[in-house]
Amino acid sequence: MTAALTPCAGKCSTVFGDSVCRGCRRFSHEVIHWNRYSLEEQKLIWQRLDSQLDQILLPLVQIRDEQALDEFLRSQQVRLLENASQGRKIYHALRICQRNPACHERAGLSVASEHVQKTWQLFEQRIYSLAVASFELAWLRAAQFGETAAETSL
């Protein structure tokens, strides 16, 4: 039996009070309630996270060889959802390569080995900023909805 897929990146910061996890970029309540969510709710979260990865990574890192990328991810035993975005694939390959620069040639990405670390740092800054902005927008929308609902009930 295979464990369920989760966006967890193994470095959760919500336990330290962050509203957005610095590892997987889920909102704190999504981390806490992940196992209680329906498959449809989880799918919506995956879609938001993949959309953010696409938004940040696709302009930053090109795929040199898609077949090599897919093979590299399989060889590294990276588990992905069937409909994982290009950004998610790049994310996993880049994450592995920034830890082990020697594997960069096999990853199928267009990043030179001497730029992998800098690219990863730039990605982490941008993706976390985007995730926090997404959280703040969701929070503001929820607050406005609450005000509207309260006004309607008066």
C-alpha cells in the first residue's frame, strides 16, 4: 500500500506560527486539516500550488528535455499526481539538483550547474511571497464575505 500524496516538503514552518508554510506553501489550516479534506478539496489546493509553481518557475527555468526530466524524476522516486504541472516537475528536479549539483545534467533542465543554487534561492523568495499574498487575499475575501453576510442578516 502506498502512502497518500501530500504537498509536504518536510520543512513545515506553520508549527512556528507561520500562516503559510515555507516548505509546501499551504496555508496553516490546510496543513492542519489536510487528512480531513475530501479528494476534491485536496485537488483544489494542489491546483493552487501548481499554478503558483507554474507562475514562478516556467519563466525562470526552461525544460531542455521533457523525456529526460520525467525519467530523472522517476529515477529519483519522486511521486507526482497524474496531472502534475510542468512547474511541479521543474520544482522537484530543481530541489534535488540544488542539494546534489552533480545530477543536474540528467535532470533535463536548462539551468547551468553554477546557477542552480542561485536559481533555487530566487525561486524560494518569489514563491513564498506569492503564497503569502495569496493567503492575505483569501483572508481579506473571507473577512469581506463575513461583513456582507452580517449586513445581510440585519
